[in-house]
Amino acid sequence: MTRVPPSFRSIALVALLAACGSDPVKTKPNGSSNPPPPPEQTELTFEVSATEPTYVKLASPALVTPANPQSSSDWDLAFVGYDVLTNGGISGSASGAAFGPLDVSVFAFPDEAVDVPFWIVDAAGGVFWRWYAYDGSSHTLYSRYHVYGLRSGGTLYKLQVLGYYGDVQGAPVSALYQLRYAEVTPGGSGETQEVKDLDATLDGKDPGPDVPSGCLTLASGATSALTPNQAQKSLDWDICFQRESISVNGDRGGPGDVTGVDLQAGDTDDETIALVKKRTAASEEPRFDDTDEATLASPELEYHGDGVTSAFTGKWVELGTDPPAPRPATAFIVRAADGKSRYLVAVDSFDGATRDTPGTVTLTVVPSVSP
């Protein structure tokens, strides 16, 4: 069995005694009297298949078998292999979402509201799924300035995300993307194209299949507003942006042939937020300029389209260990299918993990209050 020592209950107790929880943990005000008892932690143990989803209802918590998962609101999380999905966005018709990772010290104060800067709804993604680093102290997204290789219609491009924030009347606004990209051929790189304030704000709405957002066609540089439903039927785009999510027009992302690769993917786990925050568009321009056709066409690179990404993707498990193990001291807050109820969840252990499945999973669940 792969178990995270000490147990989540022990970690929460240590956090409470040490009063160590920085954002998003909130301490209780001094002088409070007769505080309500904290919600009870519940453990749920279940088998996870490599190919068939296991559905979890967090209110119980319990396993459920919805007759039609795509249109059912009777489940909140689905586990299949090392994917964890929520019942919303591309994965379901309900209003589920999640945010994380959080430090497991949030379990010390389960009756205190967790500050969620934005909800992550399941979406097509994968090529760009770790393009940013998140600073929990300021609720800010910072681009890692990785260079991405993209193939579209047989043409190679390189692309760098320069920022997530635009300026509107002197105030920073999130989900206004800044980008640079260029076509790359054996003869060299074409002129660098800059895209300013590509609008992925969704006009303040929650992500949904009928909410339009900004998309980019690389060959022409044209931008357009497409809903996810429209994007799933259109060949007239290469990259779409919905809040923090970036998808490409290939595989689950759309009907096109666009594939991509993160050239610095191997550096991601070692990139601290302090390191990422020091990077700028100017400091990372040489890395962009030095990316040539020989680099992008290397047979060692694995170009791919998009699968389904959620708040859990790449953040809840350490796949580099043998066998894979839960990421220690990590929790997530989940918005249930009803769009209102909230739960803190953390994976305590795997038993019988292989490269394809965590085997038997033990999940800790605690109801969380809304702010």
C-alpha cells in the first residue's frame, strides 16, 4: 500500500496547533464563543479501473452508478485510471467544478470558508495544461514562458504565452491573453506575431458549452469568438482560450489535426513560484528566438492533441514514482454537481497501484462551507 504519512487527520491537527495555514486557510477570530463542531471527516475506499469510470457522490460519500452519466447530476467526481473528473464542462451536464491543489492544512478549519479565486471546469486540454504557476498568496497566475511547438495542417509553429492579464482603463483584467508566435520552417523562423488582449473572460460568466470565448487561427492571425459547442464542429481555429484553459483543435479539443508539445515540460515540477515570477517577456525572448525547426521536428518530441483536463490533472498524483503515489499533503475543494455544495477532498492512499491505475483508493471527504 502507498500511504501518505502522517494521516490527513494528523496533519490537520498539527496545522491547527501551529496555526500554520497561510492562504487559503483562515484562522478563527479571537474571542469567539461556542463555535460549531467541525464537520466530520469521512473516508471512502473504492477500486479504480484503468478504463471504466468509478463515480462518487460526495454528500454521502458513496459510490453511485448513474444510468446516463453525461446527463446525470447524481455524481460529483469520476475516477478512471489516473484521471479525476468533475460533473461539469466537457465531462458532464451539471455544475461541478474544483480548485486546487491546496495545502492539506485546510482540513484544520473545515468549518471556515475556503477562498476560491476561480473554479476550474473540466475542459479539453493537455498540450497547455501546465502553462501557468499559481501564487496562492495573491491569487495570481504567472506564465512559465515555456515554448510550445504546434503542428497545424502540416505547418510548424512556436508559441509562448506572455501573460494572462490585460489593462482596461488602468486596471488589470484577468483572462486577456498576451501571446507571441511564429511559423518555423527549415529555412528559419518567420516574423514573430504578437497577440494582445485575446479575450477569454467569458464576459464574467461561468464556463459552459454555449459561452463564447477567444480563439486564434495561426496562419492568418485572425481571432474569433466561439462557444465550445461551435469549436467542436469547426475547422476554422487552432487554439481556443477559456479563462485559464487553453485547448487545441485536435482529439477532444475539436475536429482538426492540431497537435502540440511543451518543450520545457520536464522542467515544470522544479519551477517554484519564486522562480517563475522572475521571468518576463524580455528575459524569455531568447528561448523563443532560439527554437528552430530542428528543435521542433526532433523525433524525441511527442506531439499530441487534447484530452480532458480538470483541476486535478497532474496535481493529485506523482506518476514519476514506482508505483505512482498520491501527492503528499495535497487537498482540493470540489463544487458538487448541484453548483452549491462544497467539499474538501484529499487522497489518503493507493493500494495495488500500477502504471495504469491507482488500484484501491482511499479518499478523505469533509463538507466545506460557502463564503
